[in-house]
Amino acid sequence: MHSTLRTLRDGLLVDYLKRTGHAYLFEDTSARQRSVINLAKKCGVDEDHYKQVNKLALQLFDSGKQCKLHKLKNYHRQFLKYAAVLHDIGIFLSYSNHHKHSYYLIKNAELVGFNQNEVAMLAATAYFHRKKTPKKSRPQMRSLSKKDRYAIKINSTFLRIAEALDRSHQGVVKNAHFSRDKNGMIYLNVNCDTDCQLELWRLNSHNKLFKKVFKKQFKVRIIDGKVKEPLMQPAGE
């Protein structure tokens, strides 16, 4: 009986999400994805915002891989997608230090389909989307392997940048991707069709973390936007 009710409930949830424009999160309608979306809904997060952050973060992951910034697998890409959905759920408790609350909620939510180590990875990625840098000495990282800590550093950096690119929660940045020129310089190409200065304001501070993680800095290039170059230079220039 309980199994039947859960199947019915999950089916209704999937149908609702598809009808409200969230089918992109249910490519295989896995138990993991259903569990993540269900938690996000319970916490009342801004759906348009996490949908935008999700899209941008995955664009950064994919283009970063093409630019040889990282060698993470699709497994880690999925964790970035889940973390993008859940990164702000801590606001349900309090906006102040909400990354800490997000970490706590994810760790204690009994997410379906995740083992203990995977929950720790997901929670840590959400935790490091703001403020503290993802060092191995942090309590959120100590139980994880070197490989997992590396993946969290990569994904949380992309998540921070994606979050900054929707700072206004207005979806003004249409696309964002990294590119590399023949000299090895990394560019963050941002496509916006209106003024996006607010979205770009914090990127300089994120460039510092970017350099720590990737040993390189990026320059911002605006595509089809009203902001004219040069917008900002990498930190220290």
C-alpha cells in the first residue's frame, strides 16, 4: 500500500513539474531528481532563480571541460545540477548564512537514491556556493576523499559564478560560457540583452577563487549586451 501511494505521489509530482516548465530536471525521472525537486518545493525556493542558476552552472561546467579547465565526469555534472536546485533552500530557515542552513537541510533530508557520501558531496557543494572557500580543512570536507574534494571545488566555483550571473533574480543573462584563446587566456562570455551590471558586479571577487582552483584567471566578454568592454580586469591587474 505504501509503495503504491509513493508511486502515485511521485507520478503526480513529475506531471506537475513537467506542466510548470521543469521537465528539464526530469530527463530520466530518476528517484534522485524527484527527491531533490521535492525538497526544493518543500522549502519554497525561488523556482525561476534555481532554474536559471542550474542552466548557467551547467553551461560553465560543459564549456569549462571543453577548455580543459577540468576533467570531471557526467556523474559530477549531475551533482552540480542537484546542488544548483538546492543551494538556496536554507533561506527557508533564514537568509543570513543560508548556505549553512542549506548544508544542514540537505544532510538531514533523507534524500532518496543517495548514499551517505553522495549526500555529503551535495551538501558541501551547496555550502560553498558563497562565503567560505572550499578547503580540505573545512569540516564539510574532512570526511571526503581527495577526488571528491576536488570535484566540490570545481562545482562550487561554477555554482558561485552562476549565482552571481542571476544576482537580480531577473534572468537577464541568457547564456554564459568559457572559451580559451590561442595564448591560453580564459574568457567568460556573457550573453545578455539588457543592462546586467548587477550580475557582473561580483565576478571580480569570484575570479580570486577561480585562480585558486584552476590556476588561471578569466576576463569577461559581453555578447549582445548594453555593457561595453572593458568591463573589469582579473583581480590584481
